Amino acid sequence: DAKTTQPPSMDCAEGRAANLPCNHSTISGNEYVYWYRQIHSQGPQYIIHGLKNNETNEMASLIITEDRKSSTLILPHATLRDTAVYYCIVRPSQGGKLIFGQGTELSVKP
Amino acid sequence: DAMVIQNPRYQVTQFGKPVTLSCSQTLNHNVMYWYQQKSSQAPKLLFHYYDKDFNNEADTPDNFQSRRPNTSFCFLDIRSPGLGDAAMYLCATSKHFGGNQPQHFGDGTRLSIL
């Protein structure tokens, strides 16, 4: 079973920041937080991952709370093309399979 | 540039008629995965190959088989498709199974059963 909880849906205005929350209260010390997204009729796309420090790349920023029980994915300037289902996944540092939860369906509106 | 390629994008087969879905990769990754994604659900791992080593998930039905003839190609065989097997089938790759290796997904094959 997935170890994460996400809101089923969110809306965001185009050009604004999208902040997607994820709860992972049972995360273990050696587990990373991964984010993927799936645009309609496409395969999932890797976005970012982190252990305990905040991470940023060209797609997004990942903020992980100090107790690591929750995290937030930030899309700084959402566009219509960011409309997708966003999955937060907890995965051991030694790797292994991805267990997808139900994700958050983000709708970016003009 | 497409790195994980699934053909065809849409496949229709008849109830009980064997069907094969294909996946190829240009990444030279060691691991290839097959996921099943039913409508409005999250992807679910069926099995994976690490090089030639096949690893089946415990709850994957026997109806599903896989072949990996070389590094670049992996096939999903459904021996006797039932109506419940209608789904999107996703192929993914990663350099290794362990470590912090993101998986790279293809765009899937949507399978319909008549």
C-alpha cells in the first residue's frame, strides 16, 4: 500500500504558484520522497525527489518539513500544460519499486 | 527524443485471444518494468526485469507473462485476455533497481478487449 496521503484535486490559476501537499507520517529514516506527474494519456514523468533537505530543479521545488512527515511540491508559475495528476511516493534509499497512491489532480485554469 | 517507446499506442483484441505489447528503450538501462493502469486508478507494478532476471509481483495473475530478449526490448504477453484486463499498460526503465534512480516511462499502450 502507498504510504502517502494527498488531496484528490486542486485548482490553480495560470501564472500563480501551485502548492501540492503530501502527508507521509510513517516515513522511515532511509526513505526518500519522490514526485511524479501524469498528463492525460501520457506515462508518468519524474519531477523531483528528496530526503530531508529542500530540493529545486528546473521543473519544481520540494519542501520537506523538519520532522519529514509531510512535504509540498511547488510549481512556481503554473501553466495550462501543468494540468496533470501529481503523485507523491515514498521509496527506500536502496531503491525498489514505485508504489503509486491516488495522487492529486491539478487543474490549472486561465 | 523518445527514450522509452511503446507500440502500438492503442491495441484492440478479442476476449481470450492472446496479445503482445512491446516496449523498447534507447537508454541502455538495466531494469525494465511493466505497470497496469486501469481507468481512474494509479499505475500498479506487474513485474520487472533486472537484466535477464525476471521478478514477478506476488499478486500479478498468471495470465500475464513477459519476455526480454535483449537489453533494448521487453514484451508483455497476455495469454487469455479477459474484460478486466482492459487498461493502459505502461513500460518504464531505470539504470538500476536500487539507489536513487528515477524511472523513465513510455506513453503506454491502451488495451481494449472486445
